[in-house]
Amino acid sequence: MQTIQSLDPLRNAVETLRADGELALVPTMGALHEGHLTLVREAKARAAHVAVSIFVNPRQFGANEDLDAYPRRLERDCAMLEGEGVSLVWAPSVEVMYPEGYATNISVSGVSEGLCGASRPGHFDGVATVVCKLFNQVRPDLAFFGEKDWQQLAVIRRMARDLDLVRPHADRIFGVPTVREADGLAMSSRNAYLSPNERAKAAALPQAMHEAIGKIEGGSEVAATLGHLALELLDRGFASVDYVELCDASSLEPMSALTGKPARLLVAARIGPARLIDNMAVNGAH
Ligand code: PAF
């Protein structure tokens, strides 16, 4: 496994790997956990070689967010990836990614605007910009993202379609189902911020979501059920709820009732120092 930190060696390494078969990219911000390794395994199953990028992208953090506190564990991450048969780790510095004079921003309207886009202005511009750069740097045939960041996946697919990206083509951007802890909490690097007490309470998020989905699929009114879900989270130890929405699974337009089209329940809520997000499929039509 090669760990590369500048662009020229990256281009050479990528060319050599691609001569040998398809190359998959798993973009990450490091602090890897089982959820990331699941993406890597999925990528390995579909491509001859897997590249993993590790870059804590300052452009996707707001002024009051956790950029400085975000865990950075390059050595440990590389050791984990070596064990997974990854061919290449791309770990550029901020200066390599955004050299002096850097001035370009990619903004995807529509899917970026609601949900996390409303509570984190500029976040998805930062994500779309860095992912487009990572795609151009690594030029993968396929790319893999966690479904835990459902809106991020929708934004990246829209960006790839709109910009006619070739490596990877939008159709070869894959979402991988969320990996969960035994109590149902979605794995996230930000779970590390939680105290044991907060961590125990955080399991209320997936549990309350499952309960709400059962009610909506059983015919309960959507608005009332979502309102009840938000109150339930506050009752069970969350400090605040950023959003609780039922949306069309691909356009992310809010839905006030099930229509038979794929729907998704998406939630963001704060507990202790962490803002947790989760999403789940909702089936049926009423
Ligand atoms: O999901 C993440 O870890 C990041 O948002 C990504 C896609 C690596 C872009 O920085």
C-alpha cells in the first residue's frame, strides 16, 4: 500500500494501478471506523484496486463547527487500510488541495438546500468542491459513499450528472447501507465526542426513528408523527433537534404523505457536543 501526499506521484501511481484493472475510490476524512471499512470491502469486491482518500476538508466546516477538534489519526487509519488490501492512500495537505489563490467553488442547488444544507450553510458547496477535486485527482472508475450521509450522496450524484463527469460516471457512484452499533446507533467519527452517558442516550435516535416509521407505514399522519418524534428525542436526552423530515428519497423534496415513491426519514439532532444525523427508508403509500 502506498501513502501519497502530493499530486505528481499520485498521477503516476494511479496510472499504474489503472493499467491493471478498474480503480475504486473511497473518499473519507479519516478517523476510520467499521463503517468506512465496509465501504472499502464493497469497493474491493467490485474493482481490481481501491484508493482511499483521507482529507479533513476545511471548506465543509462552518465557522463554529468542529474542524480543529475533528479526530486526525493518519497512522492508525493507514494501518487499518493496509489490513484491508487497499492499494493507495491519498492524503494531501490543505496546501496541496487548496493552494494559494484557490478560487473555485461548486454549488449544487436544490438537493443541497434543505435538511443539513439549511442548518449548515456552505457545507455542501465544500463537499461538492472537494469531491469533484478528489475525482479529478484520482480519476476512479467507481466511487463509494456511505448512505448515512444520504443528502451528501444525492448532492454528489447530482454534481456528477450535471458536470458530465466521466471518472467516475454518475451511475458508478455507489451508496453503501449504514453500518450500526449493536444498539442501532449509526457509526460515525463524531460518536467519539460522546461521554458514556450521552452515548447510551444516543441510541434513542434510531429507536425513535423506527417507531415513527412503523406509525407512518401504518397510516398515521406524517406531520403529527414527525412532531412526536422530535419531542421524543428531546424527552430521551437530546438537547435540540435540527430537523425531522420525510422526503422523496432522490429529490429530497419534503413529503406530507406516502405516495408509493421511495421515501426517506431524515433526522439531525444534537446531544452533548455532537450533532448526529441518521436516515432510514420508509415504505408504502397511504
Ligand atoms: O463523508 C465524508 O467523510 C466527507 O464529507 C467526504 C465525502 C470525504 C468529503 O470531504
